[in-house]
Amino acid sequence: MLAYAAKRIGLGAVQVLAVAVLAFALVELLPGDAAVALAGDQPDPDNIERIREQMHLDEPALARLGDWLAGIATGDFGASLVSGRPVAGLLVTALEPTLILAGLTLILLLPLSIGLGVAAARRRGRWPDRLITTFTVGLYSVPEFALAVLLVSVFAIGLAWLPPTAVGVPSLLSEPAVLVLPLLVLLARPICSIARLVRAGMIEALDSEYVAHVRRAGVSERRVVLAHALPNAVTPATAQIARTADWLLGGVIVVESVFVIPGLGTALVDAVNARDLPVVQGIAVAFGATTVLVNLAADLVAFRLAPRLEVAR
Amino acid sequence: MSPEPDLPESGRRGLDPDDLSHPPGTLDTRGAHNATHPTPGATSPRKRRTVLAPLVSGALESRHTRPSDRRNSLPERIALAALLALPLGIALVGPFLPVPERDRTQPFDPAAPWPGTDYLGTSVLNGVLDGGWGIVVTAAAATASAFLVGLPIGLIAAATRRRWIDELLMRPFDLLLALPSLLLMLLLASIAPPTAWMLVLIVALVNLPDIARIVRAAALETAHGPAVEAMWLQGESWWRTSIGHIARSILPTVAADAGVRLVGAFYLVAAASFLGVGAGPEASDWAVMVDVNRGGIFLSPWGVVLPAALLVALAVGLNLLFDRLLARKAAA
């Protein structure tokens, strides 16, 4: 376990480093003079000179890479080209809504998807299973924004049950009604994939000889399903739960944009559209590091559950 | 976006010896299953609802009498065909349909004939008819080019006998996979010029790691199997071994994966258009329509609802279709 953990943590560290270097390389990949490209719509010499100064573009690339990495290590991500505020400060203020969305989604995701998967597996081939299977297959990769605007037009505009956006809400937690539609949209895709995996694992487990044996021993059906079949059925889903972090971060970008929630995703899209590269870089490093950490944790948990599986690759 | 959830399930189905001889999907077949494998303790295999067979306690043979998970009834097929035909038809034929020219009126005009006007005052109908083509073609082109590059990379990585080539080809993808795909796309789009071709390239690049890994994983078994060892000992050329034998052996896996990739590319293209990256400002596909008409959703909801509904229908239809094909291929 220790050797595996050390190897895996090493790989994770390399991945985070690579993400940081990749984010840095964005500036280098800009066509032509980076300062001119970043100035975009306002190519007056003062502005270009200011950008060049602020991003130290006249220094050699390697020196800047060193500064950038050292800055990340001390929590200094540079300053926004648009507002001039430090990127680290922007990240911290935008973090809260995103954390609330992602955290609540993860909390709701596991019981819902496992419940759906088990329900479908126990009624295999009958209408509840076919309904659940069709839904989970069909909604698997529906674009979140399309789902979101459809839900908004039905529940917020047609029926007027829920608020359409989060505009004017001081904190997401103070008005839970605002959260309902964003959470539904965020949950749709991960639930589909995990429920399918749990269903497949559950069917396998229910068909197994050990379950048949437990049943013959007179154990109640409830205990058979929950205590004997379920733990084995959930193991294959662990790796997928890690991938959910990837989708969740992607989904958050779209969902925040649709529901006008001032989180990391909105900040990223705004920064991309304004070519505010320091902010883009900072958010990319934050997102990349989160994904790497979640994957790392999931791999270690999966290894602990089933040590013979080499999960890394 | 990942094909992993599909592989184990279909893989097991593929290995099931009963399913090899009996095409699943009909009740009669399952009756035949039970006739050949009578379950101990069951009074009459014909009377029992065979679907429940594995739940009957003590059914040791249940693993071999596993019924197929999906049945294709006629209404389901019709529903699926309708779900696919409507958005695909509009996407592919729409741009060539003659539309009665209407003068521009005010934006989001509630008095305009159905389905109303968009943020510029033109008819939503025009946008809906013209807006599907770009998304569908971009997604298809991105998938094709991703396979064009990913297939050789995965194949070479699997077929090579030098480990460092394998590592050199595959390790960079591990790093790319550490980034959420939508984030990677936004990053690339933040520095690339916004043209349609750039969007194709970016989506292809985002899909590349997964494709290369799956091709490599599928080819690895054949590449180190006895047949290839024998060909190698006989001094067959590298081309003949890798293209003639290994590449042919992974075709079914690749074909199954292509469907999953196409849906994934469709998702990415739509999301990118919606967020306003990739496509230029003059582009007007369904995703862009949803974005630009959002402001008038209270006045003229159809400008948002129609394109969004078409996108959802297309995604759901493609998902269900490829899932059916995958299940049938695994069973056949």
C-alpha cells in the first residue's frame, strides 16, 4: 500500500506541475507579440506597454516560468489584466458558490445514483428497470445548458415554481430555492453513469453463488441486498465517482453561466472572453489541481478496497 | 464521455456462451434458455416469468439463464426513430429548405407568428432550420480527425516492442486527462483564433487521449498474443503484422467506441458554442441561439426552447441508438 501510494502521489505531483507549466505555456503559444495579442480591442501603445510590464514579458521565458512556479507555491498568481486585482483574491471570492454547488451535488449524488441502480437491478427487465435504464442511457451526455434552459422555461417561467436565475441573491445557502434547478442539471450526467455501473454490478452480484448461498441460509432479502450484494456492486463505481469530479468542474462552468452564479466558472468564462490570461491561468491551475487530488484520493480508496487491482493504468 | 461504463457490461455479455448461440430480445429465446438449463426447484420453467429467474433463491444456473437486458419493442423503435429523425432531419435538410422571407420586426416580438422572433428581430424558424448543420458537421469532423490521429498512436504504442516508445506516446495523455475536458477546451480557445476549423481541431484534441488509450488497450491483447508472436518469428513485415492483423482485430471495439466519441464531441461542440468560444460571432447554431436569445425568454420563449429541445432530442436519440447498437453487437 505504501509503495503504491508513494508512486501514485508522485504521479499526482507531476500532473499538477504539468498543469501549471501548460497554463504558463498559454502565453507563449499566443501568436505574435503576446502583449499586442492580449491588448486585443485596445491596441494603444500605453496599454500594450502596461501589459508587457505587468507580465514581465520582456524577460526570458525560462525566468518567467521560474517566477510563475515560485509564485504558485506561495499562493501568488499575479494580477488580473482587466481589474488589476490579485488573482488569488479573485479565486477566493469566487470559490464559495462553486464549492457549495459541487459539494451539494456530491452529497446528493451517491445515495440517489446507488438507489436508482439498485432499484433497477432488483426489478430487472420489468418496467421500472426499463424506465430507469432508458433515462440513464438517454440523459448520459445531454448538453447541460440545453437541459438547464428547458428546466428553466418549464419550472421557472411556465409554472413559476422556482426562480430562473440567482441574480440578486447574496448567498446561495440563504435561498435554497435558487439551488434546486442548478443541482438538478449538475446531477443529471453523473447520476446516469454511476447508476448504470451500480445496476450492472448489482446484477452481477445478485446472480453470484455467494448471494444464492446467503439466500439459502435464510437471510432476509433486505440484508442480502444491502449487506452482501451492495458492497461488491459499488466497487466498480468508485473509479467512475472520481471521473465525476471532472464532469462536475466542467458542468459547473456551464451551470454557473446559465443561472448567473458568480463562481469560478463564471470567472473563467469572463476571463477567457476578455483574454485576461493571468486569471485564466490561475483558475486552470486551481481546477487542474482539484481534479488531480480527487483522482488521487479515489485511486487510493479503490486500491484499499481491492488491492490486487492495479488502478493506475 | 468515458466509455468505461460500457465496456465491462458489454464485455461480459459478449463472453456469455448462451448469448452467443441465441440472439436475445425475444421471449421465446428465453424460454429456450430455460429449457436447456432447467433450474432446480422450479416447477415448470415455462410458467415462471423467466425474467425473474435470477432472483429465485437457489437458482445456481441463473448466471447462464441471464436474460438480455433490453428488448426492442416496436413502439420503442418508433419513438427512437422519431427522436433522432426530427433533429437530424432539420439539421441536415433545414439549410436547403426554402423559407418565406419575412421582414425583420422588433426583437422578441410577442405578436409575430409562431415561433416568434429572436434578439435581432428575424424569425426563430430561420435560425432553427439553419442552426443544426454546423453542430452536427463539426462534431462529426472532430470525431473523424481524432480517430485519424488517435488510432495510429494507440496502435503503435500497443504493437511496439520497445517500452520507451509506448511510454513516450502515452504518458503525455495522462497529463492531458488531468484537466477537465471543458476546461481544456476553454484554455485552448482562449488563445486560438475563433474559426470553425479551430473548433474541430480543439474538440479532436480533447478527445484524443481517450481514443488513444482505448485503441492501445484493445490492441494490447492481440499484439502480445500467440498469433502475432508467430508472425513475428516467421519474419512477417511490421506493416503486415500491425495493420493486417492487429488493426483488423480491434475494428469492432473501435466501431463501438466511435459512437460514444461522436456523442461526446457533440456535447463539447454544443457547450463551446454556448459559451461563445470557438465559433465566430457571426455563427448562429442552435447552441448560440440558446445563448443569445436567453435575455428574451420571458417575452418569446420559443427562441430558446426550440433549439434547446432539438439539442436534447438529438443527444438522447444518439445515446439510445449507440447503446442499442452496442448491446446488439456484444450479443451477436
